[in-house]
Amino acid sequence: MAAIINTTTPVVQMVLNSMTGELTRFNKTDFVFTFVSGVQEEDGSDGEQSSYNKLMGTVIPLLIISIPMVLAFLYLRRYQNRVYAPRTYLDVLKDQEKTPKPALGYFDWIGPFRKMPDEFVLNHQSLDNYLFIRFFKMVSLICLVGAMLTWPILLPINYRGGGGLVELDSFTFANVEDPNQYYWHTAVAWVLSIYVMYIISRETIYYINLRQAYLTTPRNAARLSTRIVLFTGVPEDYRDERWIKADISGIKRVWIATDCTELDAAVSTMRDNATTLEDLEIKLSGLAVKKQAKGETRFTEDPERHYGNATRQWVSEKDRPTVRINPPYIGRKVDAVQYYRDQLKASVPIVEQLQRQLSLKNGKILPALFVEFESQRAAQAAYSAPFWKQPYNIEPAMISIAKPDEIVWENLRIGKVERWIRTVVANVIIVLLIIFWSIPVGIAGSLADLDTIAQNFAPLSFLSTLSPSAKSMISGLLPTLIISALLALVPIICRYAARKAGSMTLAQVELRTQGWYFAFQVVQVFLITTFSSGAATVAKQIIQDPAKAPTLLAQNLPKASTFYLSFFVLQGVAVTASTIFQIAPFLIMNFVAPYLDTTPRKKFERYTALPSLSWGDTYPKFTNFAIIALSYACISPLVLGFAFFGLSFLYLAFRYNVFYVLTMLVDTKGDAYGRAMQHLSTGVYLSEICLIGLMTAKGAQGPAKLMTLLLIVTAIYQIYLNLVLTPLQNTLSDELMAANEEEALAEAAEQGGSTPINPNANQEEEEESTSVQPRAPLAAEKDDTLLTRLLSHQRRGGLFAPFLFNGSRSKYPSIRANLWDAFPGEPAPQIPDETIVHAYHHPSITAKVPKIWLARDGLGVSACEVRELEGMGIEASDEGAEVDGRGRVKWEEGRSVRDMPGWEERVEY
């Protein structure tokens, strides 16, 4: 960078200062973090402040912030069920999905909550939610075992190392002068690295076994989505259901994707018109109620209440809302209510005509097919086969798509070559984003130095005349807000890039975002911060003279660990408190929603929408915490203890939220967890590389060589681990599915019924049973070559085969038994025939005209408007909500959401 930019200019020098020193204060995962790191630096200069004082300077403000939040949670959870326990009563959930209600006391709910097993989430919610809280258990366990291993051995060695460091720095690697002492660090690093890789391997195997057992339970296996395979790259002359069924056996239904761009725009226009009309209609009721509250008596006692009289008698023509048209915003004024009624009525025939055309396949056909197979096993066989064994080389792109809403429909038109090019471009953009992110951070951080800005930018010279308190407020708050906003943009940019790269489902978008955002977290939030933390000149010195990097690393990397002690205190105290307090949902539900949600539909949608986690930006942040702890495990062992403290409290906070609050919107079927466990190995590599560099800089050649050997062994092991286990994370075992089907058939024969594995076996279109046979074209050819034997070794799980599925040391049988017992006699979800016909067509093809939902006002205005709308052929209702004396919309007390006009039954695909 120094070779490209003239670093002698004041402006560039100021930005470089900000990219190093200021980055410590602002480059964090949330606003609280920036506040705390700023507090930590204000009372010292250039790292001279006592490390104990720095730590206490973090702990005390955090306790001041966190204790009131925890107390507020303990109090509010007794009264704010919608915020703190919606999963216990909301009717949008089925009874088997609800969590038992906790006790209403301040502390008596803790005992039952502690005794409730994590597996409750697995049996009543989703695989993703269960594995998310398991992730915190695993990383907490790693930190605990790491602390138990490193503290008794390395802390005494570091403390007596003779380096002259004091306080917390005396417990770090940098305090050891004798190179021979580093053999202890090497031995501990070997043991800890082996243990972490063991946990990663064990959890990957557990995830594979759990995924196999969970997805093949009779209830899940009978779901429509488990038998769906998305094929892409379909040639134009092959986009016909007859040709597909002729070439591939075991197919039950085919949905051909069509270009719904025009229809989607028409549906969006129709819905926008309906939403605007609802707002306007309710304004009429509000005006009438407010007039009555003021004592106005325009309404005449007309027992007949002639058509339209109620509205006209309470709302005069001049009081009715208007809108400008032809052109919009500046054209002539017309009555807004009547205008949007006409617009809605006119948009409906357009939508219905396009829907009929596309239902008859009269539109543009896309190179994508959704194929339903007769059984889950047949679908898995089709998905597992390589594209060159498929007819016309069509590609099986996805399987088990949970619901059509998760499909990124606009990307189905993209061909294989174009998708590859888009992926390469997206990866390049994200790499550049990660590399050059320090530039906008530095520019924003430079705003903290108002005097320098005033001296170098004449238009802003007035800043030097501000009072010291004003300068302090601007320089402290403004950069923090800007950096926080910039950081919030990163996952948004990653998701946008993932969609543009050609991701076909929201799950793919989240998984790509997870990988990219994890890389950003490691580079920008960890590595860059490590170099800049507590020593603003380190990064500049490395830029100016890269040859000094090993020496600077050895001197400053261990010292920077003091910063991360505060970091994990932050996670354990402030972030945990804010996570469980949920200040944003509390404020929105109690103070924002009553003013923003002005219609029954808006209130209904907010009330029934449970919050959820976005795996793409949630996992990377917390995986990075574990990476930091592992990287510093042998450099500053104290970090492991603080990390255990922070991650354990985060586990409790998220466990509560998953049990009582959260739902799942995007189903990755556990893939996000599998990737997070693989990402943990980054911490092992960083730890080994850092120790190699530090030992080399200290002249400890023997320990450095042993660490280099450990690095090579770790890399070889993980390559083999991924080579063997990664394929098993993407598919299900054919042998186990066959065994499941045989067991289900035997049970059905004993009971005189049909198997739950294939509940549609007796339907008319099924001419011959293929429920337990994979399709013929995909059968593997018998071959006894070395390559075949290697592939067979890989498919069986390699050296891990005894721990997988029905292996001699596998936990799969017990996992399967527990899961299959969790749903005794529970039938598979049934889908209406009219829904199945268009199940995997674009949602716009089945979009219905919105029912206009008004609120009853008691004056006849809403009833009058409902009659007028229905007279125009627009379905409307004023049930379920009412307008109070202040003109605000409120729910009717004691009414179930399932009885509301806006209720739609959830379909489980």
C-alpha cells in the first residue's frame, strides 16, 4: 500500500492512523463492542495503562449496562409473553410445536428450563435450531478442556519466564525468554490441536448420523419435499413431462418452471393496491370515530342506513383522502379510495389471465424441472447420480426443498456456464471487499480527529471552534455510528452477491453468506484488530518494513491478548444480557408497532411473525469467537477461560430464545452447523502458524520445526476428513433408506394398513410400485478397479466407517430410536390436491386476490365500505378488529388468530 499511496500527505496519514489505531475501537461486531473498546482506551495512551485497570475498565461499565437489562428481563417476562415466550401460546404453531409455559415467578422458571433437554428442540422445532444451541455447547467444551490443559502447565511457565512483563502480560508467551521452554508450548499445542480436530471429527460424524436419522423418520420421509429433486440445464426439447417420465423411472409428478416475471410484477401491483386501499378505507373509519369523539352528530338516525349513507354522513367530501394522477404526484386530484378500488379491480383480470396462460404452459419455459419421485430413496438416488449419467446431461441441483417460498425463482433461468461465471465474479468481489475494507473503516475512523480534519479541509475549519464537549461527543459518537452501519452492510452485501451468483434457494444464499462473512470476520474483525489492538504503530511499521513482521508479531501478538480478555467479558455479560433482554423486539411491540401498524393486516402480520436467526451472519460471528480463543490458546491461555465464560453465557441466552421465542425461516437441514464445525479448524491453523512465527522470531528452532510438522499433519488429516465425510453430508444412505422402507412395509402389513414411507402409493396415477427401487438409469456399474475400490472406501466413510450408520461403534441406532419414538403414531402432513397441482410452480401462479380487511367502527362506516367493495366484486371484511375512540385499530379481545380474516393455513411440504 505504501508503494501506491503517498503516505506523507496529511490526509492519507490521518486515514492510515485510523486504519490502524482507530480500527481497534470501531471494527467490532456490534455497537456495544465499539462503546466498550472506546472506554478501554480513553484513560491510557499507547498501551501504558495497567492491564488490570483495562480489564476492570471494561468489566465495570459492562456490569452497569448489563445488570439492569437482566433485571428488566426477569420482570418483563412475566407480563410480555409476546416478546419473551411467544412459542408457548401463539396459534400459528401447532400444539406439538409449542413449548410448555414457564412459571411466572422471578426465578422459579429456571429449574424446569434447566431440566428440559436440548433434544426438545429437535423433536418440536427443527434440526437447524437444535444444532445451533449444540454449537455453543461444543465450543464451550473446547474452551473448558483447553483451559484445563493449558492453565496448569503454561501459566506457571509463562509467569516465571523472565521476560520482565507484569500483570496480565506476565501470563503470556511473550514473557518466556528461554527458547527451550517453548517445548512445553509445543507439547500442549499438539495435544490441544488433536483434541480440537477430534471434536470436529466427532461432531461431523454425529451430524451425519443425526441428519440421516432425522430426515428418514417416517413422518419426514413421507413429506412431499423429501421426494423433490430440482434439475437444471434442461434442454429446450426435453422440457416436457412425458419425455422425462419416459427416460427416468420412479417419477410421480413434474413441475416445469416458467418465466413469471410479468405475472410477478402484476401480482405485486395488485397487492400494493390492496394494501393502500386498506389504509385509506380505515382512515375513513378513523375520521368518523374521531368526529364522534369530538361531539359531532352528523349521522342521522336512518333505520334503513341507505347504501353509502353512513360514510357520507360522517366524512365530508373535503375530508376524504385524495391522490394526484396523470402524472403521479403532480397531476389532478381524485378521490383516493375510489381510485385504488378501480386500480385493484382492474389489476385482478390481468393477474388471472396471466395465471391461466402460465398454468397451461403458454409462457416461456425455463431450463429447470421440479421432479417428485415415488419415494425418498428414489429421489436420493437421482440426486446422487452425476450429471453425465443423467439423460441429456441435466444436472440434479437441489433436493428436499422445504417450501416453494425458499426458491430464488429468477435464478432458475441461468445456465451452467453463466452460473459459473457469476460465481467467480462474486467471489472476486467478496475477496476485494475483505482486502480493502480497512479503507472505508479508516476514513470513518479519521473523523475522530476533528482538529486534523479542520486543519486540512478548509470547508470544515469551523470544527476547530467547537467547544471541547461538542468535539468529544462528535468524535466519539459519529465514527462509532458510521462504522457500525458499515459493518451491518457486510452480510447484506454478501447475501446480494450470493443471489446474483446464481444461488437457487435461500438456503444456498445463507450458506454462501456464511462462508464469505466468516472470512470477513477472521480477517477484519480478528487479524486486523489483533495487529492494531493496543499498539497503533504496529500495522504501519509492517506496511513500511515487512521484514519486521516476525519480530513485531512476537512482541505484540501476545500483548494484544489483553484486549480479547475484555472481548470475551463483553460477550459473556453485555451481549448475553442484550440477547436475552431483546430490547429491539420489546420496543417495537410496545412503542413502535401501535403507531406504525395502522391496519388489521399489519398488526396481524407482526403479531404472528416469530423472530428467527439468519444463519449466514449469525454463525460466522460466534465461530470467530471460538477462532480467537483457539488462536490464543497457547499464546495467552487466560483467553480460553474468559472464552469459556463468555460462550457459556451465550449458550444459555440463545437456549432460552430458541426454546421460547425463535422460529426457523430458512431450512439448511443442519448444513450451517456442519460448515461452522469445519470453520473451527481455522482456529487450529492460525494457532499453529502463529506459534511457528513466534517461536522462529524467538530463535526456538526445535519447537518451531515440531509445530511445522503439526501443521502438516493437521492439513493432511483434514483433507482426508473432508474427502471422506463431505459427500455423506449431502446425501442419505441408500442402504439405510431401503432398510427403513422394509421395516415400514412390515409394520404396515402387520397392522393391515399402508406404509407411511409412501402414503400416496394407492393414487390412480401410480401404475406400478417403485417405492423401494431407485430409478434404473442410475444403477452403478460393477467394477473391480482400484478407482472403484477407492470410491467404495470413500462412500463407506473410510476409516470412520465404524462410527457411521450401522457401524460397530456408531451412535446412529440410538439416535434413530430416540427420533422415531419422538413421533409415535403422528401422521405425515397432508397437502390438499389443489395445492399439490401447483406445489412447485412460482407462487404468483397461485396468488389470490387479497381480501380487504377493515376494522369495525361501530358507526356503520366500515360496514358501509365492506358492502361497497363487495358490490364491486372485491371480497372484504371488518371482523376481528375495531377502531377505538382515538381512531386506532385494536384487536378483538379473546379471538384466536386462526379465526381472523388474514389467517392462511400453513402447508408443510
